[in-house]
Amino acid sequence: MENKTSILLVEDDMNLGFVIQDNLKMNGYDVVLSQDGKAGLKAFGEGKYDLCLLDIMMPKKDGFGVAADIRKIDSQVPIIFLTAKTMVEDKIKGFKIGADDYITKPFSAEELILRIEAVLRRSSSKDTDPSSTAYSIGSYTYDASNYTLQRQGAVKKLTKKEAEILKILCENMDKVVERNLVLNLVWGDDSYFNGRSLDVFITKLRKYLKEDEAVKITNIHGVGFKLEG
């Protein structure tokens, strides 16, 4: 059976969110609904989505902030902003962040579906092959879909959180990844307690990668981490 297209919908108006979700489901899409920016970012970190629909004016983290963080770890996933704003400056800001389209409320269900289909068509033309979930880390191969780290025939199965953290680092190989970004994607908030948990997971990942001396996860003090290899 063909896999359904998966959409992350982040909309703080509960009634509108449910209406959009039901409409998209009736048109054959799988939809995960989050009702604030932080919850939406966490949902993105936990799932695999073909497209993101982001409201702009939201509590905890606005749509621009969510989109900017998504773009730090995924440069390809299509993003459509949902907004009541019609300011040209806001549209320009959205496109600069990396939005693929912009739809102004109120909109019809038909218009939304047509815009989603158009963006997905453009996206599929430059699409990804399944190997895009496999990463080379020095002499290791990391399969993000199956949570496995391999080297010279030895296979290590990672936990879900270990796998999520390593994928974020791999998406940003040789770049500094902000600590708060990892915390918000994996845990949903950047509390002190979760920060200590993150340090434990980073220590475990270093241990799994220690057989290749060229591979290292560097702690950038006060900022975050950098995977090199």
C-alpha cells in the first residue's frame, strides 16, 4: 500500500487546527497537529514529514522561529506559512527563512490543497533518494531510519533519543549545533534537567564513535556541539 504524505500542522487556534486537520485527512494526508511553536518543533524532531504548515502568530515560539530552526536541520522539507498578516515585509521575512509558500487567512480548503499539491510537486522534482537517511561519519555509517551505527561489520543499535541527537549532528556535520536547538527538538524544552540528560547522551555517543580517532563531538562552551569526522 502506498505511504500517505505526512504533514506537520502547527496552529494555535484549536478550532481552525482541527478543521484543517480533518480536511487534509479527508484528502488522503496523514496530519500531526501541534498547538504551539515549541510543541511543533518537538514533533518535527520526532517524526518524518513531507511538508510543514506553520501558523506565524503562536505562543512560546512563533512560526518564523520554528521555520528557522527546522531549516537548521533540514534544508529540503517544504514549508508553507499560514497567516492572518498581509504585510509584504512578513512575506519577505518568511521567504528569506526558507518558506516555499505563504497562504493568507481566511482561505478555502480547495486553495490550501492546491497549494500543498503544487509545493509537493516542486519538491518531488528535486527529491531525495532513500540513501538520504544514511550518513558517513569517518569510518562509521549511520542509518537514521533504523537507528543503527555500523563500522567494519559491527552494528550498534541506538535508542530513540540517541538516534535523534546523532541525526541532528549529522545534518550539521562540521557545523556548531546550538544546545537549545537540540533540547527543543528532542525534549520539547531546554530546562536545566533536560540539559543534564543531553550531556549524558553526548557522552554515550562519544563512546560509540571512539574507535575512529578522526571522529569527535566537540563541546563549544556556552553554545553547543560540533560533530567532526
